[in-house]
Amino acid sequence: MKDTAPQTIYLKDYTPFGFDVESVHLTFDLSPNATRVMSRIAFAPNPEATDHRFYLHGKKLTLIKAAINGEPVRPEVTDEGLTCPVPDGSFIWECEVEIDPEGNTALEGLYMSNGMYCTQCEAEGFRKITYYPDRPDVMSVFTVEIKGPHPVLLSNGNPQVQGQGHAIWHDPWPKPAYLFALVAGELVAHSDSFTTCSGKAVDLNLYVRPGDEGKCAFGMEALKKSMQWDEEVYGREYDLDVFNIVAVDDFNMGAMENKGLNVFNSSAVLASPETATDGNFERIEAIIAHEYFHNWTGNRITCRDWFQLCLKEGLTVYRDSQFTSDLRSAAVKRISDVIDLRARQFPEDQGPLAHPVRPESFQEINNFYTATVYEKGAEVIGMLKRLVGDADYARALDLYFARHDGQACTIEDWLQVFEDVTDRDLAQFKRWYSQAGTPRLAVRDEWKDGTYTLHFSQSLPASAASPDPQPQVIPISVGLLDPNGDEVLPTRMLEMTEATQSFAFEGLAARPVPSILRGFSAPVVLDRDVGTAERAFLLAHDTDPFNRWEAGRALARETLMAMATTGAPAGADYLDGMLAVLRDADLDPAYRALMLGQPSQSELAAALAEAGTTPDPDAIWQASETLALAMAQHAQDVLPRILAECRVDGPYRPDPDQTSKRALGGRALSLVTRLDGGTQAAAQYAAADNMTLQLSALGCLLAAGKGSAEVAAFYDQWQDDRLVIDKWFGMQIAQAVPDKAATIVAALTEHADFNWKNPNRFRATLGALTMNHAGFHAADGSGYRLLADWLIRLDPVNPQTTARMCSAFQTWRRYDSDRQSKIGTELERIASTAGLSPDTTEMITRIRG
Ligand code: 0A1
Ligand code: ZN
């Protein structure tokens, strides 16, 4: 039977599966084009279910044979699965299928990467391995036997047999099929061990391809820190004898939390000082933690259905951000998270792809691994913690683990533990899970007779996803400063529940300056008419590090908007305020580096569109360049001292102290390059003994229109290191001037190393184009056309990565009619491609609206 039209699945239609799976035994006979998978599965009727039809998912499988209780059967097979009459009561299902791992370019199910077998089963990849009820609420105990001529044969759980060409793994913890994993190949292990709080020794292995052994140490340390942190902060102990991580080169996402066998995109785990930047190290530490934390929030307690994805992802992102805040600077982490939220989640929430943190319908679940589910999902948990307080948050989490261990749960289960612990009614809070869109929070203030009043009003624009939005609970952290900059009211949490609400502060000697939404206490857009002088005051005095940064950010945004629309010169308040920050040696260098960073050009485009002005990408680019030059000139005298202050002596370490210095040093170098034309950047490039300094120097040179010799030298030096060559592709595109970007990308796609089937390389090239705002939005439409050409080419090979990259077009309604019409033409061209995947079809349909 042929694929039918895409089907929409609804949360309200959930029904349990008709059978429990009591055990699963799988045998894999590995072969690149003809792997045989034998399954023996014990089914029993599920007493909770009303529908007992026997249906197993299965895709791209060749059924060899099937039997029930040892008797051969001939099931009715479609492209999506099979059905078969089954006896009353319990029975054993046995089946043999053949699959083609080498032909699996979609990287979902069992596939091959550089000669090694690996799997990716979340969300619905297990059905490409064998026939099975591939849904997260069906949990079972798996035993996996692997036959293949490889030195390393891995699966979930603990090893039972490990011999030449043969291994058996047993996972005692019931799990859904999406957490299944298998790896086989010529791998080498970097090994260590961890003793848990109850004294159990756990073997830790990081498996990599030969040659990558020198890039494992940091990931292993991050894993041990994560294990320790989860014990100390959440009371969670690891529960198997081994924990294995495998690095693979071809992977659609960052990493995957398979039980006891995490599979990582090699870019998310491999690092050495020479080949990885400070940013890479920090990202690796966070991803290792994220996947490890899933062992409890995702694996021991999983999701009932995919609508509940935020149950595991929002919570696990929240936990990994707590971990990073504890290990590094909490202020820097919070600011970085908000920058990321505004760059990726706000456009999603405010455009045609908007959906609630818990969506109510979807066609292709892979399209819902979004910034809304992950990052806004984490923000919602942060708000819940702010509302109930730290102590009740800890009690609620203890109850969650105790009550739901071993279960597949819902957001209702999650909120119930908080209601039970706190006696709060969370019905209104739940709207954060069901309403799409970014609330706007308008503020007006009033000063009278020693009383200062803040009048708030919240609004959520109606959207297709939420046609009749209702007020949400918004935790608003507020502090008040007196005119000298001293705090007269330390941070206080206001709980807003009405559409409009006022909060009065009495007994003040003078009109205070408010610091509102400290720490970004809710994911909203704050609307308040603030003069430049007040912003400059908060930039100089706010005691809340987030809002101090926010004041500088707002000054930057406002001056850039004026520069881009009226050709105004760079604002003096901004330049003076930044200079003071730059000079302030008491401030953490990483914090100063964040302060100096400009808002991205797409953030400016969004801000202009919001203010009713059609953004002009070229004018925005020009304004950003002009402001950077003005800043460099304004800071000219202090930059040499900053560069000296940021020099690191001694061996490279990616620790907070050194990383922080290099972050500020990198910013200072980019300003200096605007003045000296690249002399110091070239010197830094020549002397660099680590990738952070080498790459930041190269970026500065390219931004100054120099660096062609260094680009060539960089390639010669690193041509055998695929992760570094990804940087080489990406940097040339990131730094391309707008009218050359598409030409540069097109030339790079002709390069011998442009392996477009590798998702990392595709992202380093076409993904980098979409991040070069003015280049992608070049007025002649060359950026749009090039991206569409490549999306059309990639779609039949890898629908998931294609569909994700379509979101580059989600903001198209912001731009002028000429650009809109050019994008519209490309969207139409993609949509009308014969045989377009359901993944990409769904994305393009939603984006076109
Ligand atoms: N659960 C993983 C991410 C992940 C999601 C989907 C994938 O394929 C569709 C792969 C990985 C995480 O949160 O890290
Ligand atoms: Zn996750």
C-alpha cells in the first residue's frame, strides 16, 4: 500500500495500547545492506485498554517471517505497520525482518556512519528496525543479542556476554522503544569509573573512532561532574553497572539519551584545546549533562505520548542550565540563555510556526523538537520554581520521582505533584503549557505622596494556535533604586494573575528607578517607555546583573534602530555606558564581553518590524558595522590594556577563569581590528596554540576583508579534522559581506570536502548562510534561491534535517514585498517538488500559513 496524505494526530485522541509488552528479545545479525533482526516479544492484554486490536508499527522493513506462539502467521502489512489476528490472553510474537542500514541516509533507525553501525530511535525510529508498538507509553525490559565481526558491540543496560563477534546486553529497566540503541564498529574506548553515593562502581566509557582518543578527556570529566551534581542537587543516583557514550559523525541532532548508551554527534562530545573553542567546550559540558540528566527525567520517568515531550525536555534543559550556572557564572549563563531564547524561540512563538509548549496536534513529531518545547519549556519550569519557592520545588521533585518512577507521564501528573506539595491551584499556571505566543507585558508607573505604583497589563495576541488567549500567571521580579543608584527595595517577586494589575510601594523618600523583570523572571516582552537617561542609569547602577545587561542591550538596540532607519550617529549614552563597563575591572570579563556584544541583526529586524517599520537588512548590517567602528574609536585608549588584561599565561584550560578572559579578549580584538586593519589579529593567528585564539583571529581578519592567506593555511593545517573543517566552512560564510555571501556559499558547495549528506557539514554551510542575516536576505534573492535548491536536494536523502532548516523562512512576513515575493516563490518551488517528504511538507505548509 502507498503512503497516504499526511495525517494529523491529536492529543485529545489518546488511548492506551491494547497490550502490555512483558519482555523483548532482539537478535541482530549485522550486514551493511541486509541486516537481519529477529524479535521475540511477550504480549499480554492491557487491562486498562478498551481497544485490543493488535497493530505494530513498521516502516521500510522486509518481513521474512512471523509466528505467534510458534505457529507461522501471515500478517496484513502496509507501509506503516502490520495487523494480525491474535489469541485471547498472553502470547509470544516472533518475527524476522531484513533492513538496509547502509541505504538509510535519513539517519533514523539503524544506519551506518563511517563504517560503524548506530541507531537513532527517538521519536519514531524503532519502527524502522522491527515491527513493534513504537509509542512511549509501551515500556518493556529488553535483551539484545548482537552478531557481527566488530570488536565493539554495544546496546542498552549491562553486558551479559561479550565475545568475539557476539554480545548480549540486558537492560533491567523497563523502557520505551525510543530509548533503544545499538552500536557496532571498530571503536576505541576512553575509560574511567565513578563511585555512586551508595558506593556502587560504574564503568564509564567514551567510544570513538581510532584517532579521536585525544579528544575524550573533557567529555569524561563533564560526565563525572554531571553524575555527582545529580546526586547532590536532585538526589538521583545512577542505576546500571556501565554508562557508555559513543561519538558518531553523522547525526541529525546534538545527542541522544538512550538508556545506558548515549549516542552523541561527535561535535557535541569531542574536544581538544587545539581543535575546539571555549564555546565548544562549554556546549559539550552542557550536552553531556543534559543527556545524563535524562536518565531520570526522561528515562526512568518518560512521556505518555509525544505531546508530553516538554515533560522530559523542558525539565532536562532546566536542569542542565542549573548545572552550568553552578559550575560557571550564573549571570553569564542566564544572559546567554535569554539571548538564545530571543534569537530562536521568540521568532517561533511570534510567527507561523507558533505552538504551545505542549502542542495539541501534529503531523510529524520530529518537527516539534523546537525551541518552544525545549527552551520555553525550561522557562516555564523556572517560573514554577520562582512561584513555589526553592524548598517546595525540591519537595515536589522528590514526590515526582517517588510517585512516577517507572511510568509514562503527562503534564497533568507533573503539575499535580506541585499542587499536592503546595496546596496551590495551578489551573491558571497550566495556560503556559496550552497557549502559544509570547505575552506582552506593558508597564506604566506613577509617583504620588511617597507611594510608587507600577501598573501592569498583559496581553497575548490571538493566533491560530490560541484563538482566545486568557491571562497567565506572570512572576515579575522587581527591585527599586534611589536616584543615587542605591537599592531601596531589594528584589521582590510580584505575582500577576489578572489582565491588568497594580502594585504599590509605600513610604519612599524620592521617586525610585524601577528594575523590572529581574533575572528575566518570565518569558515575556516588556513594553515600557524608558528614556535613554534611565537606561544609562540602570546600565551603570542596577544591582541585578541580568537587568544591568538588559539596560545596555536596550540602549544598543535603540541606537541601532535609529541608525538603520534615519542614519543617526551612534548614541553617546550607549558609547559612554559601554566604555565604563569595559573599564570596570571589578566586573567578570565574560560579563563585560556579553555587554559589548551587539544585538543580532535578525533581532534588530524583529524589533523594527514590531515598531511598525519594514526592516532593511542592508541598512541594519551597515548600522551594526558603523556602531562597531564607533565603539572601537571610543574605546581606543583602553583597548590595549584590555587585551593585556585578557592574556592568559600557562597551559590552556577551558575553565571559567580562562574562558572568561578569552571571551573579552576576543571582543577587544574585533574592535582593535577595526582600527589597525588586522595587524594584531594576524599576530594572534600566527602565535595561537589553541583553537579559541586561532579562530577568533581568523574571524577578525575575515571581517576586515583580510585573511585569505590564513584561510588557506587553516585548511592545510586542519584538512584531516572534520570538526575543524566544519568551522572553516562556517567562518567564511559567517564573515562574508552581504552581497558576496551566496556566491561564497555556492563556491564552497563545490569544494571537495562539501559532503552534503553529512548534517554537520550541511549545517556549517547552508545553515551558516541562514545565520548571515544580510547575506541570506540579499535583495536579489540569491540567498533564498540557493537555500531552496539545497533543501530540495537534501529532502529525499534526509527529511529531518531538511525540515528543520526550513524554519529559516519563518520570519518572511517581516520583510518588504519584494523579498516576500521572492521567498514566496521559493516556498512554492519547494512545496511543489514531486515526492516531498511529509516532514518538509508540514513545515512549508505551516510557514506559508
Ligand atoms: N532527546 C534528545 C534529542 C533528540 C531528539 C530527536 C532526535 O531525533 C528526532 C534525536 C535527538 C535530547 O533532548 O537531547
Ligand atoms: Zn533532551
